[in-house]
Amino acid sequence: MRKIRASKLSQKTRLPKKPRNLARQVTLRLLLVWGLLFLCATGLAVRLYHLQVVDPVIAHEKAPKNKNYKAIARSQQTANLQLFTPRRQIVDRNQNVLATDRINYELYVHPALFIKNAKPVSAEEIAQSLATILKTDSPENLLKKFGRPGPLFRNLPESVVPQIRALQIDGLDLRKNYSRYYPYQDMAAEVIGYINKDSSREPKAGLELTQNNLLERPSITLRLKRSFLQLKGKTQPIFHPGELKRSQKLFQFDDLRLQTTLDLRLQQSAREALKAGMDKYKAKRGAVLVMDVWDGSIPILVCEPTYDPNRYNEYQDYSVFKNWAITDLYEPGSTFKPINVAIALEAGVVTPNAKIEDTGKTVVNTHTIRNHDYREKGARGKISIPQILQYSSNIGMINIMKQLSRPDYYHKLQELGIEEPLKLDIPGYTPGQLRDEVEFSVREIDAATAAFGQGFSLTPMKLLQLHAAIANGGELMKPHLVKGLVDFDGNIHYEIPSQSKKIWDSKITQTVLEMMETVVDQGSGKVSQIPGYRIAGKTGTAQKINQTGAYDETAKITSFVAIFPVENPRYAILAVVDEPKGRWTFGSTVAAPIVKDVIETIIAHEGIAPSREPEKN
Amino acid sequence: MLQYLKYLIPFINPQVRNWTWEARLLNWLTCIWLLVGLITLISASYPEGVIEHQDGFYILKRQLIGIIVGIIAFNIVTNKPLKETLKISPIMVLFLLLLIFLTTVPGIGKTVYGARRWIALGPFSLQPSELIKPFLVLQAAYLFARWKNLTWNIRGTWLAIFSLTLAGILIQPNLSTTALCGMSLWLIAVAAELPWPQLLSVSLGGLSVAGLSLWHNPYQWDRIVFFLEPWDDPQGKGYQLIQSLIAIASGGWSGSGLGLSQQKLSYLPIRSTDFIFSVYSEEFGFIGCLFLLLFIILYGTIALRVAFKSKSKIQRLVAIGVMVFLVGQSLINIAVATGSLPTTGLPFPFFSYGINSIVASLLLAGLLIRVAREGSKGKVLKLKIEQRT
């Protein structure tokens, strides 16, 4: 033992740097103190590594779930700001705004809280001041409304807001909202549709519904660094937009708008013409459709009755919401005759110059079929195809279509796509209905009625499409109402491509077109003549099927279809008026004048030059 | 006039090149510590200054006043022989003890955060519990170095004065400073080779007094152990610590960069004083923290080397005392910020804002450097030559 100690001591004395007089005890004590601090420092380094590098998820019931300190830091130091992104506008083809987002206000009243400058104010006084500002209700009326729950007014314009604020009354609460506004009210409702007024802003009809993905802008969420400031005892957040990431641009939305093919001016005139015609004959409903035969765009689509999308919630009759020109089927009647002529010519069963026997009356499968003017005119004898169209002869048509075998005829009708769904850019299109193929082939009566446009049904839109094919040389164009996305200068950014299918030879459609011109020049369509302009057309007066499935003798659907101008067809126009009242209600008297008005409007707005010198009477 | 100018020039006094290498190294390390602390303080206090004083550099300006005063004191202490400084220490201890008790007198003491620690002095305030630290080191060194040669009367008197000091700081209340001073005094005593039975009985006595106090006031215990589970009350008692932990953890490996702490903007309370380390660690990350810890340990190790080399026991104990106060206080501050010790208000030497704290820290550093200068016989000879010229 002693030896060992002695050796240790000697080692110590041999240490070169150690001061001579420093005892082993002193060294130990000093090292002990230093070592204690060193240990603490090492422990803290481990603790810091655990906090800063490992940073485990905090397991405590009051701590945020599954978060470590770094995640907690992120969530408390940043805030997500959801900015309101306005829905894109809808414009017509001349950039008139048909639908837009605008700011409006809801006014809430809390009569229990009516205080001005720390003094209570009577409800009567407030009703009086509100009435003078709003000018919609009498003070007494307002007073009654004060008690009701919910907002006193919705959709208050921004202009009244400063006046209401100037009253400086507690208990009047204005809340800012964004709402969809349709400046032209019902003028294009059947195409534009509407969106819900509530905060969901759910699109409900028309282009608003089908083009939702083009109309909705991507929502903007800003992730901003944030801190807080104590100001006058209130904690206020401070955002640090300077620290936004480059990918988060503040104004990343574009100025694109959805452009429709509609022409508001034409639409307005067409609606006026339709309304005037319907008023005259007290008709149940009506529609005017115009199609640009070269690209399938629809500059006019008017359905009556319609609705104001700004007040969609006030309508009791839900049928106003449907665009019946595309949703409802009807038997086209005589307006289908030119289509049948085109089918027969294309099949080669008749020549354009053929003479057809018109007996005025015939019996098919025990059914007696007459011409509409059989009583006055009787049998006409051999007449030409243009004459058949001019007189709208049912028997003549039956005799033309007889030449074609019934299965062939059926297949030709099918090829027109009557039964196929038309992919329109507004919702609700109903495909047409033909008879059963076997029935049609076996029974003569079905083919006979189909020859003059009865016994099957289609939508007015489909009929217009078929006539457009006559106008453009046999191309079945897909009708469309959306042109694409355009910017404020009208440059198109996204265009929906047009689609077409060849169904007839252009020589044949040219022949049919000229035949239809004679209808306006000399036949039942005389009403729609416009001096100096070449117009082709065809009237239609079809009986409606009543609820028992039989033809109703009193309910008629009158229509007129026109193609214009004949020398270089551009527009196909269809007017349909449902259930006009009175004795002289035919396509020629009810629908043709409407079409004439529409053509006159188009001529005026589009500046279409006359094709010949007007004849002098 | 020129001879007084040296008191104003910090660290680059022309005499420095004649100092021992330990003294020179400590001189420069103190300078670096001060500068890094100042830079961190600018970063930590700028947003607070902007919000509360409409001047981002408000706190920096006040801190600079402290630094000027502190450097004058530092230069005086480093240039004065330790023996002479020791002569004034008993008077200073007693004077500051009196001031400590004055802070508890209503009307004289200034209450901040529910504690009377300050005596208002115009736009500034005096914190005697901070300023007493260097003199406690001196007095404890003086007492424990000559412990064997002193009668129990003198021993008892000074122990009583120390106890009174601790009690005075405790009733402010300032538990953390009390604990720091108590532990430091005890560690100086350990270094002074006092017999273990005496040391242990004193420490047991201290601990039992503390235990008794806690047993008497259980709410204090709750407060003290809250640091173990700050999430029990994340919006209340645990808020400060949680925010500090979030700041430290946000630093990650390399930190967010100087000036880029997010937590200092509003979330972290008392960010320029007690929790300044949290701002530092958010901005410099784990690497920065490791460097800071290594730096502190390097400082402590050189202080230990100075203690080994010093000629007299008093010098040795002063060196150890300074090491315990500067290094120990830094480590306690880091431990508080990282949730390793109860949340108490103890400034980080040379980092935290506080004129009294910076003066006390510079005085302590000055004492250590003085000891280092006197450590080598040869160098002291040079000093004498210098004094002749």
C-alpha cells in the first residue's frame, strides 16, 4: 500500500507543468468543480440534440396530435388566407356581360341593440331613416319586418352602404357577400342558367352548370408568416407578405371570361318578336332558335316563358327553368317534309323533276289521311316536288316516300341521329323517339305518317340541326353555345372545336334548298318574304298528342323553319309556337311572322346586303 | 489625462501584449463572448424594440451604456492588483447587502413581473443581487482561503453575512439567483479544500431549509416541477417554456439564420433577457449551440488552467469562483431554456439584456483576467518594470 502511494506521489511531482506546491487534494477538488460543469454542458448538448435534431412527436393529451415542435412552430407561425376568387364572367359574342360576380350586402337588424351615441334609439325612428335610404318599404312595413329572423334585406347594393353606416346605429349589421348577378335578367336565362344564392354557390342550370370547370377559377390560398401585436389591449395578427414564396403569387388569377355564341342584341329582338307573336295568339309557350350553319354556333336561343336568374327562388312554376327547345319532344309535322325530300333524293328513288300524284286523300291501314286543304282544294293531280312543299301536301309526301322501302326509310331516319343524344353544352337535351323498327317496317301507316312529319318526335334543336345540314351542303354540325375562354381584349384562349358529320350530298341539299325557296316565294311561307332577300322556308302545323295518346284536334304546335340567305346560306332559323289559340293558327300565320322579324333583325345587325333588286309592285 | 484613457479602451490596451498567454486569451475570449452576445441581442430585441419603443435599437442602446460602464470597471479590475481589489470587497458586500434589503422596502424597490429586485435610479435601475456576484466571489475566496487560520467567530460572522445575502435575494423573490449564489459559494468552498463533513452538513442544511419552505408552500413545488410537463397548461404556466422549446426545435441543424427567428416576433416572451438563448438556437441551430457550449467549456477550462497556475490560494479560488459564476450561470440559463431546469429568471452572461448583469459579468471576467496576469512570476516582474516606467 505505502509503496503504491509513494509511487503515485512521485508521479505527481514528476509532472512538468504542475506548480510545485499544488497538492493532490487541491487538483482533485478543482477538477471536481470543473468536471461538474463539463458534465452539465455535455448533458445540455445531448438535450439540445434531442430537441433540435431528433425533435420527436410530443405525446401529451393537451399537445397537438402527432406533431413535433417544428410542426407546431409551422402551424402557429403561419396562417392560410383563403382569398375570394370571383367566378368568371359569361359574355356574349360581342363581349356584353351576361353573368358576373358582384359585391352586395345583407342587412341584419337587432332591435334590442338599437343604440346611437350610447343612447337607445326607438325602432320607429330607425325604420323611418331606413325607409328614406332604401325607398322600397314604408316605415310601418319595415317596422313589421324588424321582428323576423334572418336578414332584413339581401342583395343590398354597395351604394346604400355608406348611408346606412352614416346613421351610426348599433344593431344595424351589414354583411358583405359576393353574389352572381345577371345584368340582362331573363334575356339569356335559358342558356346561362343560375347558381345558388347561398354560400355554396352551387351551379344549378345552363352554362353555369355545364361549364363550371371553365367558370370556376382555381381558389387562391396564401400561406403567410404571421405574428401578433398587442394593440390597445387587443391581440392583432400581423401578416408578413414579404416572406411569401415565389410560387405563391398574390394575383395569379386571369381575366378570362367565358364567351357564348349568343348575340345579345339578336336575342333581345327575337324575344320581343316571339313574345309579340305569342301574345297575339295567346300561346302556351314558344321558342326561337337560330344556328350558324357553318360552325354550328347558336346566336339566338329564346324560350318562353322563362325566368330571371337573379330571382330564381321566387318562381312557383318550375317548368320555366327548363329550356324546352332542347328538353321537350314534339312531332315536327310539315317542317320535316324537306328533310324527307332530301332523304328520297339522296336514296335516288325520285328525281328533282319528278311529278307526283296528289289524290288529296288516301287510306292507309284503315286510317284516312287527308291534305290539310282537302276540303277546299280536293285532289290536285300530278304536281312537282316543289309544289308538294308549297302546298304542304301530305299525300304527295306519302307518295314520294312510298318509293323507298320502309326498312331503308327507317335506317335513313336513324342515320340522321334523331334517337342519339346530342352532346350540347347546356344540360337537359332529350333524344328524339322513332317508332319501333319492326313496327315501322311492317305497318304502312307509320312510314306514311313519318312522310309528313308525324308519328315520331324530336326536339326543336334537332330539327334545326337537320335544316342547317340542308343549308350548309349536307354537314350535320354539332350545335354549340360556348365559344371558349376569351380575355378582355376578345382574344380567344381556349376554343371548343366544332364537330360535323356528312349526311347528304351538297347537290341534293342545294336542290332541296331551292325547293324550299319556292315555298317562301310562292307557297305557304309567303308571310316571311322580305323584298330583295332570298329566303328558303317551310311551315309546319302539327297536331299534338293528348294524354290519351290520340291526336288532339284543338291543340296544335305551329312552326316555321327558314334558311337565309339562299345564295350563300348562313342562318337556319326555327320558330315554334305551342298551342296558339284561335281559328287561323298555322305555321304560316303564327310562326312565319316571328321568323321574318328575326331575319329582319339579323339583316339590320349584321348588315347583310340584299341579293337582288326589290321588285316594284 | 492620458493615463485614464486606458480604462476606456476595451481589450486592446497596449499592455496586453505583456500579459501571460492565459490572460491574453481570456481577454480575447471575453471580447468575442461580448460581441456574439451583443449581435444576438440586436437580433432578439429588435422586433420588441420596434413594437414597444418605436425604436429597434432601443434595447441595444441601453445595453451599450452597460457595456461602457462594465468595460471601465473591467479595465480597473484588470489593472489593479488583486490584493487592493480584495480590500474593498467586504465593504462592497455589506453595502450591496444593504441595498438588497432596501429593494424589499416599498417605495424604494421597483416591482417588475411581481418581484422587487430593482432600485430605481432615474431612467436606469440598480439590481444589487446582480452586482454583488463579483464581490461575493472575492469575499468567499478570501474567507475560504484562510478558513483554517480563522476563528469560528470570524467564520460564523461571514457565513451569517452570506446567509443573509442569500435570504435577502430569496425574499425579493429571486429563487434562481439565490440558488446560483448558494451553489457557487458551496463550490468555491469545495475548491478551497474545506473538509467534506462541513461541506456536506452545510449543503444538507441548505437543502433541508429549501425542503421545509417547499413543504410549507406546496404551490411553490408545483411551480418548480412544472417544467417537467409544460403541456399540462399550454396557455398558462407552460406557455413560456413551450414557446422556448418551439424556438429551439425550429433551429434544427443549422438554424434559420441571423435575424430570422420567427418566435422572437411575438410568441416567445422575455426574449431579450431570460430566453435569449432560445432566439440564438433558433437562428444558429444545433451547430451554433454546440459551438456556444464548446466556447463556454473552453472559457471554463482556461479558467481552470489559471486556477492551477495561480500562486496563492485566494487567487485560485477567485479564478474558480469566476468560472462557476460565468460558466455555471450560462449553463443554468441554457438548461432553463431547454426545459431541463425549472423556469426561473436568470440572465445569460454577456447575452441577456441588463445593465447590471453586463457590469457584473465584465467585473467577473476582469477578476479572472487579473488572476491570470498575476499567475506567472516572470510576468509579474514585467508588470513591476512597467509600473516603474
